[in-house]
Amino acid sequence: MIFLDTPTMIYILLGLIVVLLVWIVRTEIRLGRLLRGKSGKDLESTIENIYQETKELSKFRNDSIGYFKLIEMRLKRSVRAIETVRFNPFKGNGSGGNQSFSTSFINEEGDGVVITSLYSRDHVSVFSKPIKNFSSDFELSQEEKSVINNSKESLKFNKNNS
């Protein structure tokens, strides 16, 4: 066993005391920075405020996500492609001109309506046909098919460029 003399033990203890004092002072400085200008009550209320604000932000985020999902559903059902084709249904007999048209109003799912107006010198006829998945239960003219295909292509282009 090693025995140390008294002066050596005193130096070792003094060194240990200096190390502990430096550690305590350093800890006090760090604690002072943390609590700068605040009491323990202020710190507790600050932490409580941060907790409440975090809860409110979380609720706001969840509400926003629900709202955006609702908007997305509504947008899918809204008209996203409108196309028009003008044509002359009475070629050859000189009546009409290119005053007739077919216009489609289609949503992302391919549902909507196609409206066709046939113009002649004597009268104007307007027809409306429902569209489901880019087709109709009613017979479509070549111009109506064309305007529906144009809408379909427009939707594809919009999806690819979004």
C-alpha cells in the first residue's frame, strides 16, 4: 500500500477543490444563461406557453389537412377542361356558315356536359348531352366526339404540367 505524506495529500485535496469550484462556477454560468432575466416561475410559464402553442399548431395543421383534402375532392368534380369546336353542319347547300359549335365542360374524372348549337338562317337549335367518363349514352356527332377528345387531351396536358 502506498502512503502519501501530509503535504502531498493537501495538494491533491486542494487540486480537487479547485476542479470542483471550476465545475460549479461553469454550471452556474450555464444556468444563468438559461434563466437570464427569468425566475423559475417565468421559465415554467414559458414552457407551458410553448406547449399550448404547439398543441394549437398541431390542431391547426390537422384542420388544414382536412380542409385541403376537401378542396381537392371539390376540384376533381369541378370543370377543368373547356373546349370549343366551330363547324358548318350544312356544307354544300350554302346555309349556316361556321356559326355552329360544340363546347364541352369536363372535370378530371371525365364527367360533364357537351353543348352543341346548330345554326341555320331560319333557326338555331341547341342540344345538351351528359358526359360520363368521356362518353355519353346519347349518340355523339363527330364534332362532339372531337371536342370531348380535345378536353381529354387538355386534362392530360394539365396533369403532366402540374
